[in-house]
Amino acid sequence: MQTLTVELGDRAYPIHIGQNLLARADLILPHLKRKQVAIVSNTTVAPLYLEKLAEPLREAGVEVIPIELPDGEQYKNAETLNIIYDALLTQRCERSTTLIALGGGVVGDMCGFAAATFLRGVPFIQIPTTLLAQVDSSVGGKTGINHPLGKNMIGAFYQPQLVLADTETLNTLPERELSAGIAEVIKYGLIRDHAFFDWLETNMTKLMVCDPDALAYAIQRSCENKAEVVAADEKESGERALLNLGHTFGHAIENGMGYGAWLHGEAVAAGTMLAARMSQRMGWLKAAEVARITRIFKAAGLPVDAPALGVEKYLDLMSLDKKVADGKIRLVLLHGIGKAIITGEYPPEKLTETLAAIA
Ligand code: NAD
Ligand code: GLY
């Protein structure tokens, strides 16, 4: 087991990464204020893993309240959130009850938001079971739900007490979901870690067949990058915004195509390609670098071409992004591989030309 720390002073917390961690009640018990937990999961993950987590906790005298949500991005909304509140209230949970998110980013974001808001805040633990959640969403405390008008528009920064990434859970993950997770892994290489990008180019074949050592390194290096960024800029007043490379375009794709049609990681990959092509139009990225980025996404089984929603629709959806400031769509763009910037200062035609070039 590897342990990293998200350095946030008195709110610092560990990320444990390794095999067979679900059954390690000993890692969870020290974080509980009271021997009562509510495990929030979904209809896919609960039958696979809930008992593996719950049984050792029960044996240690912990009361376990299971809460099962419907599965899918289309359910990441206020109605589903209410299922969590209803269960917590019905079971008379208290401020010292710990919520545990067991699942991918959708469950993690919703459970985290429920924890941030139930009784004005209860402790929570992230147990991510997708690659995407293990390398990104479970770390850093962004929680929330979608609104019909915009993705992740309602939420809170609320840090977990602990992240437990059991890499064995990835054995049951569908291939398409594995690829979606790799999109966020590639992101770290592109925005701030050239050496990791080089490593990913060399090791993509191993990652695609779930080679345990390659996966463990990719998760560890991603979490190290994420933990550093979050420690430096928890509330996204600067550097953290760079983690949104491809996301402004990507969220427009997810919303425009209907939540759930494109996986988040797929939309991020196609969105990152748009950011790369726009960076090339700005003269900041060479054609050879765009070609490298295209190749690595293709090798990861990810889409490199965004859907043709039309320029107007893209602009409309992108104008609802959280990074919009003074009415300007601010974008994360690349100044070479391993170096990202965020800017609203670009000629607007560079954006419209990039969007118009979508076939
Ligand atoms: P997801 O949560 O929808 O999970 C993908 C699918 O895999 C689901 O059907 C899920 O039930 C299933 N699944 C989960 N674990 C499994 C396992 N071990 N075996 C088999 N099936 C399993 O999607 P995701 O890609 O994990 O997360 C995407 C979400 O995360 C988006 O809503 C995105 O906005 C959010 N996100 C949040 C942050 C953040 O910082 N909070 C960062 C990135 C993404
Ligand atoms: N996934 C972007 C962030 O956590 O800031």
C-alpha cells in the first residue's frame, strides 16, 4: 500500500492506494467519530463491493446504513440527492455519522455534496471504484450535482477525511470506463508533468491491459499531481483551474449530447483536442505536439473528434461554465506539452474557428 497526503493543514488527509483495501476496516475506524456510517453506492457497485466493505465494519461494531442510488450521470441531480437525505433522516443520522462514498465520480460527487450539506456538514470518506475517481474526483473536495442548464453547477468544496483507492476494484470496470479514466491521467501530463506524459506514451499498452504495476504508478503519479495542486490552491483561485483542461468544451459536449451519452472522460478527451487545436491556432502548440496528443488519446481508446453541435450551441453551453468571468469564457490552453495556462484574453475568432472546424 502507498500512502500520500493532501496537505491542507488541520484538514490534511491520507490517500491510501493498493490492493484489497476495501476490507481494511482498520484504515477506516480511526476516522469515525461514532460507530455509525452510511455507505452511499449505486445499483451497479453495491452488489459487487458493498458487503466486502460493510462486513468487516459490522464485525468491528459499526452500524452500517446502506444507501443505493440509481446508476448514471443522468441521475447526478437534486432528485437523487434527496434519496440520500431521506435515508439519513429516516435513520436518524447525526452530525457524527460518517458518509462513505463507494463508487465512481458520480457517487463520490453526490455523496460528498450530501455530506457537505446534511446537518450543515458531516464527515465523509471517499472509496473510489473507477480509475477516473481514483486519479481525480475522489481527491480535492469538489462535490456537487448537475443542473439541466449546466454540469456540476451546484456544489461545495468539502474535503473528505480519507481516500481509499482499492485498485482491485478496477478488475470489474468495463473497458470504456477504463479509457475514460485514462483521459484524466493524460491531463496531468499535459498540464504540468512532461515526464509523466512521456511515461504514458511508452506505457499506454500496459495500462490498457490493466498491468498492475503500470496502473499503480499511473494512479500514484496522478494523485501526487492532484494533491500538490489542491494543497496550493484548494478553492481554485489560480492553479487549480488548470485541472479543467478540456473541461469547458467537454462539459458542453456532455450537456449538449444529453448527460450520460458521452462519458465524462470521453468528453474531456475530445474537449482537450479542441483546446489543443485552438492552442495551435494561437501559435502556442506545434503541429507535431498536436499529433502526439492525438496519438496518445487514440492509443487510450478515446475519441479525438468532438460532436458537431454547431458553433452557437457550443458557445451557449460554454458560457455557463464556472470559469466564466466578466462574461468572458476563460479557457485552459496549452503552451506546449506539460505547460497549461488559463486565459480569457484570446481573439474570439480563434475560438469560433476552432468550433467551426469540427466536422
Ligand atoms: P461513474 O461514477 O458514472 O462510473 C462509471 C460507471 O462505472 C458507472 O456505471 C458505475 O456504476 C460503474 N462502476 C463504478 N465502479 C465500478 C467497478 N469497480 N466495476 C464495475 N463498474 C463500476 O463515472 P466516473 O467516470 O467514475 O466519474 C465521472 C463523474 O465524476 C462525472 O460526473 C464528473 O463530473 C465527476 N468528476 C468530478 C471530479 C471532482 O473533482 N469532483 C473530477 C473529475 C470528474
Ligand atoms: N477535477 C478538477 C478539480 O478537481 O479541480
